[in-house]
Amino acid sequence: MPVRKAIVSAAIGLHARPAAVFVRAVTDSGLPVTIRKDGIDAVDARSLLEVMTADFNYGCEVELAVKESALPAGKSLGEAEAALSGLVELLASQKAS
């Protein structure tokens, strides 16, 4: 299962605009990505409502994952790993003020 850790760098966390940008990127990947942090269960990263209500605040460490068994037809583990790496970079680059 491809997994990556990231730090939420948007000043307001994954709320409003940063959450929408993140969810759009996940949806565009075509992969069933989940996101979690310590103390909460993983949520569907394609769901704006789930991401916004999970309380991913500025500076928290999150874990992004794609279950190998949930990969859509035509998607490889390499593509999942590359997509997760891109999402980690996106989370690190969101410096909303």
C-alpha cells in the first residue's frame, strides 16, 4: 500500500480554499486516496466535507494512502506513489495567509 506522510502548511489548515485545492488534486488523480492523522480514522480525501470536518490544522502531520486492492483498473502502484508524492508537495506548498 503506497503511503506518504506530509505536513499541512496552509495557515488555516485544510479548510475552505486549501481543502478545495487538495480535494480537486486528489479527484484529478483518479485514485481512492485516504487521509488521516493521529487520533482520527482515515477519511476519503476526495470528499471536501470529510476533509474539512476532520480538523487537519496547520502544522499537523497527515498520512496519505492508497490501498493496493482499491486501485482502479489501468492504474499502477507506481502511478499511485507518484500521485501521493505530488499531493505531499501540494500540502507543503500551500502557504495561505
